Amino acid sequence: MLLRVTDLKTHFFTTRGVVRGVDGVSFTLEKGEVLGLAGESGCGKSTLGYSLIRLVPPPGRIVGGEIELDGLNLTSMNENTFRREVRWKRISMIFQGAMNALNPVYSIGYQMMEPFKYHTDASEDEAKERIARHLELVGLDPEIVSRYPHELSGGMKQRVMIAMALLLEPDLVIADEPTTALDVIVQAQIINLLKKLKKELGLSLIFITHDLSILAEISDKIAVMYAGKIVELGDSEIIYENPKHPYTQKLLAAIPRVHERVDKLEFIPGAPPNLANPPPGCRFHPRCPYAIKICMEKEPGKEVLDDGRVIYCHNIPR
Amino acid sequence: MSFAKYLGIRIFNALLVLIFVTFVVSILFVKVAEDDAKTRIAEIINNEARNPSLIRLKANDPEAFEKWKRNRMEQLKREFELDKTFWERVISKTKNTLLLDFGNARSPVFGEIKVSKIIEKAIPRTVLLFTTAQIIITFIGLILGIKAAQKAGKAVDKLLSVLAMLTASLPMWWVGMVFILIFAFQLGLFPASSLPDPNLEGFAYYRDLIWRMLLPLATVVFVSFGGWAYTTRNIMITTMHEDFITVARAKGVPENRVIYGHALRAASPPIVTNVIIGLLGSLGGAIITEAVFNWPGMGRLYWVALQQSEVNLLMGVTYVTVALFLASMIIADVIYGYLDPRVRVGR
Amino acid sequence: MRLEDLKESAKDFLHEFRYQKGGIIGFVLLVILVSVAVFAPYITSPDVPERWSKEFWVENPQNAPPTWINYFSSEKLAPHEVYTIEDMQVEDMGGGRKIIKIVYMNSYDSPPKDIVLKGFETTASDVRQKPKMTIILKRPDGNEIVLMKDRRISSNTVIQIATNTEVKNNVFNWAKTTSGVQLNPVEEIKLQALMDTMKILFGKVDKKIFESPVPLLGEYVFEIQITSSDDDTINLSNFTAVFSGRTYGLMGTDSKGRDIWAGLIWGTRVSLSVGIAVAVLSVLIGVVYGVASAYFGGWRDELLQRFNEFMFSLPVLPILILLGAYFKGHVDLVQIVLLLVLFGWVGVAKVARSMALQIKEQTFVEAARALGAGSGRIVFKHIMPQIMPYAFSQMALSVPYAVMTEAALSFLGLGDPTAVTWGQMLYDAQNAGATINGYWWWVIPPGLAIALVGLSFVLLGVALDRILNPRMRTL
């Protein structure tokens, strides 16, 4: 087992009260596995991603739970060791805002060189060689190192980001909405690239997106998050073909499918709750068509179904 | 468009502005000079008419006297170029000014009578005072601004914004007056007048110069550093919220390098532009501050020119100030282009 | 509906404003400043602006510090006091003889600089018929000095005790005899020329009376006897005795004897009106210019932008100085406002244009256009309402700039010489060498006043900015 997250809690201490961005999340990830993390905007997926690399923006803070990478406890590690030993070297991240993730005043080469500078004692030539190899891997001309971010297209920048994330061959890559800012064609190219890399490098990946249709293509497991909690977690195919949690069902009903006829796309009425003051009981109950009395009173506990999926629901629709 | 071409266009534009401003200012100037010249001519003729031989002439042959007067008037008008049309004079004034020929002052300033020479002496002193001040301000501003940006919303940050607001409301020259009151008059620590002692030479001269520069320097720094630190803070905060800062942190770049490397470097183009714009913005206050301290630079020249109605001198300093201002804007552009690759390569 | 919208947003605004501490301070300061400006004639006197630039204020001491410095220093200085006839005891002795008594409590280490008697009104035309006046001083130690004997007075008589030759001689002789100081003739002439009459009058009688008189505290009575012939009347209702102080009022005086407090109060009017006029005009012009530029687009936008850039590339103060010099230093306030507006609109126009461009591209504006909304409707219904919040905060933030530039021009002697302005007060102070002579009461208050106006508008502007342009709040 590569990653084990147990009861992780990341809260934001704002002037309007404590916002529970991630509120008791547990899951595990095997080596070479891709976990898709899905949910509406503001459900805590990105916060979960940032928590794993310990870069929750203030006033946010990890307040509880444990993150274990290869048996190494990441939550209790001191900041400096974590920076030196874990960031990028063992966990790297591909960011949401492809447009802005590269520093405009440094050349691509400089920015790709940095991880070597702070994490390895590789010689400059060695580093350059590896940079070139990784750029080729993501389908870019190695000559690009002398260029500046503004000279690249959005898709090229995202490829650079991916190459950069893989440079030190980390145990885990977190991809936070890596395709959101890109147009559809480039999106497809990037997904295909990630699929290829997964196959070739045996990449362990946490793929965060609000777009479930992308997850179907790439992930082995899917975790669906709602209001800071995971509501359903299981093998990709099982979840995709046979969603059990009402929220997952609604999410899937909201995306068009290529191979099936869908008469009408659905939408989920209402909006995710305010995480500073979430509803009691199951957090989804105000929007849930199957809600019964207990849903309003008691938080649903963890339940493992026969097909191996984990679900949190009082009234699983049959 | 290449940066060189862009720069070329900027310089060309600046020259156009300079020519146009000089032209407009020349119109005003020629008008003032005309009134001036008329009174001067009347004065000269009245003076000469007191000559005994002319008094006799006036008594014996009034017509001949009138004739002499007319001739003399014509002659003087030629001398003062009043025989030319208004626009001819404007054009020639514009041309002369553009070529740095400002004519003479009526009485010598800094031991020189030629306006261009006077200005030549004043510029280095102004540059010395205000560049030194700006370097100090930039340095303090950067340190404070970055600290405040790191601790946004905390006490240090709040204190800085209060300080910035307070000092932004103070006229720099008035602070200069208060500093003289406190440090020169009350405490007797510094000289009230910054006019350096011309009798000193070598090391002693420079020591005296620095000694006399301290109070005006302190004034400029005191008034400007708060606002400048606040500007730095705002630019830094904006930059620190950028994604690439998070990326740098995720890459495991040490926090110090994130701030002084990634953030500061990325923020440097607007910071540098702001330094220069700030320098130019403080020009007005600086001019008067020099006058308050008797610092023998451009500001002092303004004061002298206004107090003694030295029209040529005023025209000269204004032209040179405008030219320096335009040049600094171009320098700001060049530095911006150098620091920001987006501008360097194309626009 | 619209009125209700307005009410609603006003309510929101007030609600938000309550959390802006700086804004509240700024607002309170502004209210105080405006009331000072409005009530200036009642706080001081209505003739201040008229008298300010024209004349010496002869009745006042020159360069006198404020009276309250006595609380902070061990040496007590006599304040400026004016005795009118109501403050004196007048006895009519009959036969044209009147005795006026002025009682002066001296509790100061440094006596008044001078005592000025004036305001006699007589009808006598014949010189020999003019009333006669004798002044006797009764000191707390029982000594009596005849300061002046049988001096003929007329309507324009002004007696300055400190410098009057007769008084000087009398006082010198009295001091010499009572103290018994032996003086050789050379010394005597020197001392007589240099002595401070007032210090001797209010000094202890001892050997040091000439060199370093020690103040004698207590009650002094000036007895003024006036004898006039029967057929002529003397009217004393305007008679005043001015004890010219070593200190003066709340803020002291300048080198022309002008009351600095009065100048400060009246300066508020000019400063506020120039500042607000410049700010409002230049922001309005800037917004209209910017929006027009953005709305027209094309070559008109290009042209307007070129001109804007041209204005932006000019250094403001040097050009203003030259223009001021062109007016020969007699720039009246309206001209100053226009000159400042000339340069004030430039920055606002730039920002207004880019804001208008952004708004123009917003979907709802496009939708409105698609629905057939005219350009006037789009500008006034969609663009203006979004720019106005920025304009308001910008107005507040432009005031300090205008106030300071006005002060700077005045300080260079390019202001309106007939107006009472803080910049002009500082110009006078600089020319009189106030800093090197240590006349802090002349230098510090006008600058603080400028700073106060600046500060209140900066506070207000920043608060408005935070409320009205919320996207800036994170900064």
C-alpha cells in the first residue's frame, strides 16, 4: 500500500467561523493505481489535494487525521524535512491553473532545473539530460527549455507542468483539475498523455476533477466527495456502471454518455452546503430525493458492500 | 514588434512630446518676455535721457530729441528682437531651447551667468540627493513591504498601512521645515542651510557635503518610505497569491527562496516601474524641498528663478526637468523590458 | 423601484461603513473641518481675509508664541491683552478733568512688550486747546512714576509706552534715583539707549535694575489724567490700552503681527474648497473622457488615448510653476482650480477607460445591446453605475493631491495673494526665516492642517474603496 489517509480533517479558520473543508476523509491507494476524486466545486477535493502535499493556504490548517506514505507518517513530520524529503521528490502536483502555474519571469529550463537543485545532487548535465528526456516523454521539443512561459500555448504549458511533476519520479502525483482550463481537443490530448504515462511508468495518481466523464477514462478507483466527506468509494467500473449513493447517481445522470442513449440530462437542484454551518445528519439530505427521517438526524456510517465499494448512506436506493 | 522597435517608438514619442511642450511653453515665455523687454527698453531710454547733453538737446531742439528717442527705441527693439513677429520669436525660442541655448540670467547663480551652465551645475546635485534618497527608500521599502506582505493582516502590516496613510498626507517640504526646526534650530545637530561650503577642498569638501545632505535626505526618506513600502506590499501580496508561488512551494523550494526568488523576481517589473514613477511623482515635492534646505540643485533654481523673476532661468529649468522626466519614463520602460520577458521579446 | 434600490444600497453602504474604523475617523475629521470652514467668521472675525494680505496688524505683537506655552515653561511670558474702556475705571472729576485707572496684574517673568494707548476722540481744533494727558504708574512696591506729563493729545494720538522718548527719560531718571545706581556718563548714554523700558517698569528696584531687572509681581495701576478745556468734548468710548504680549492667543502671531489662529481657521475654507472642487471636477472629466474613449472605440479612442498619454508624460508641478509664473504670481483661486484640474483627470481617465472596456464586454451588456438598447442607455444604465463607486473613492483620494499641490504653488509664491491659505502662510514663514529663528508656532500648525485635510480624505477614500470596490479588500 502506497498511501493511507485516515480521518483527515482540514479546516479553514475564517472570521465567519470554522469552515470544514475536509472533514474526516479516509482512503487508501495502491502503487500504480489511479484514484479519481470527483465532486462539485467547493466540496473539498482541491483542499484534500493540497492537504496531501501540506500546502493548504491560510487560514486553512490540517487539524486531524493521518497521512501515511509508504509507512511514513506525513502529518507529524516537521515542515523542513517534509519540504526537503517529500515535496516533489515523493509527492508532486499538477495544478489547476495551467496558465499561471509557471513563473512568467523564469525560463522553462530554470523552472525545471529547480527540483534537481533542491532535492538531488545530480550534476547539471545529468539534470539537463533528464529534463530533455521528460520533455520528449510528454511530446515536447527539448529546445523549449530556453523559452519563457508566455511563448507557450496552454496545452504546452500543461505538458511542461506534467513533465516537471514527473522529473524526480515521485511515488505519487496529484493532478488537480489538470485539464479544466484547456479547450476540449487539448484536454483529450492531455488525458491520453496521462493514460500513456500511467501505462509506461506505472504512475500512482490522484486525479481531481469535477468532470466524471474524464475519470471514467483514466481512473482505477473513484471517490466521490460531497461537502468535505467521501460519500462513495470503489472501483471505477463499479461506480460508473452502478452508482449506489444518491449523490453519485445524480452526478452521473448529469453527464452525457457516448455509448448510451440519454433522453434528458439531469441536474441536481440546490447547491452544496455552506461548510461553515453544514446541515445535521447526512450532509446531502436537503438535496436527496431518498432522504428519510434518520438522514436528518444521524450521520451515516461507513458501509462496505459486497463489490468492495465503501458507501456512506442510510437509505441506499435499490 | 521587437523590443528595440518598441523602444524606438517610445523615444520618438517622447521627443515629439518634448518638442510640443517646448513650443507651447515658448509661446507663454515670449509673451512674458515681450512685456519684460518693453519695460526694460523704457527704463534704458529714461536712463540715457538723463545724460546732460540729451537734456540740453531736449531743451533746444525737441524734435531732434524725439528723433533720437525713436531711433534709439528701434535699435533697442532690434536688440531685444521685438522687431520680429511674435511667431518668429516663438519658433526661434523653441529652437534655441531644444538646443539647450537658454540665454543668460540677469544676475549670476552659482557663479555662472549662462543658464545652461547654471543648470549643468545643479543637475548632479539634485541627482545625488534624490538618487541616494531613492536607493535608501527602495531598500527600506522592500524590506518592510515584504515583511508586511508575509504577515498580511497582522500588527506589522496594519502599522505599515497607518504609517503610509499618515506620511502620504504630509507635504515633503513642510516636513523639511519641521526637521530644520527640530534638528537644526532646537537640537543644533545639523546645519539649517545645505549650501555646501565652496572654500573646502577634497575630502573635507565631501565630508561637508554629506553632512549637509543628511537632513534633506532624512526628510525625503521619512516622507516617502511608508507609502513605498505599502506599494511593495500590495504588489507582493498580489504576486504571492499567484499559482506559480504555490507551485514553487510544492516543488520544495525553501520559503526564503520562494519569497526573494520567485515572488520578488516576478514582482520586480511593476516594483521597478513604481520606483521610477514614484521618483518622478516626488519630483514636485522634491523641487520645493530643495528650496527649503537651500540645497543648490534644480529645486533651488526654481526658487531663485521665481523670487528674482529670472525668466530665462525658469524656462531652462522647466525644459530640463521635462526632458529628464521623459527620459526617466523611457528608462523605466527599458528596465521593465529587461525584467519582464513578456515585454522583452514581443508585445 | 429605483428609489428603493437606492435606499437599499445606501443602507448596505452605511452598514458596511460602520466596520471601517478609518473611514469613521476620516468622516468625523471631515465634518469638523467643514464646520470650521463654514463657521470661520464666527470662530474668528469676519474681516480676517480682507485684512490678511493688506496690512500689518499693528496692534498685535510680532512673532509672539502662543500663550499656552506658559503651561510648559518655567518662565512665564505676559500674554496679549486688550483693555477697552469697560475694563477701566473712569472717574469724572468735573471741570473737564477725567481720571482713568487701568489695573494690571503682573504675574509674569517677562512683562508685556509694550503698552499702546489709542482711540482718543477730541473735537478741539486749536492746538493750544487740545486736552492734556498725564500718566502715572503706581507700582506694587508703593513707588509712583510719572511716565508722561501734560502731553497734548488729538484724535490720532497713539502712545507707545515702550518707545516713547518722554517716558523713556522719565523711567530712566526714576530708576537711577530710586535704585541709587552710580553710572558714569558714557555708560549712562549707552544704557539709556539700550534699556528695555517695560522690564524696568515691571522690575524690582535694586542695583541690577539696568543690567538684569528682576520682575516685580503684583498689582500695577496706570492712572491716566486727562484735562480738557470746557468747550471741547473728549470721547473716550473707543479708548483702548493694548498690553502687547510676549505671547499671543491660541497660536501666536507671525512677523506682521497676524493672528496665526485666524489664518489657520480661514485657510480651511480655501483648502477644502480648492481640494474638493479640483477632485470632483477632475474625476468627473476623467470618467467622462475614459468612458467616451472606451465607448467610441476606433480612431477616436486612439486619438483620445494619445492625448491622455501626452498629458501623462508631463511633470505636473514644473509645468504648473511655469503657468503660475506666466500669470505673474497672481493666480486667483478659480485659476488654480482650473490649472490643477488640467492635470488631475489624466489618471482617472485611464482607469475609467479600462473599466468601461471590461464592462462593455460583459455578457449582460451584450445582451442589452442585442435587445436593442441604445448607446445612451448602455452608458448610463450599465457602464456608469459600475464606474461610479470607483469615481467616488477616487474623488476622496484626489483631494489630498489637490490640497498639497495648491499648497506647494502657494509656497512658491504662485498662489492667490489675496486669499488666506496655509501654503501662503508657510511661504511667508519661509521668507521670514521662521525655521532658523525657531518660530515653530508659525511653521508647524499650517502643515499639520494640510496633513489633517489630506489624512481625513485618505482615510475616507480608502474606506470607500474597500466598501465600493470589494475586490480590493483582500489587499
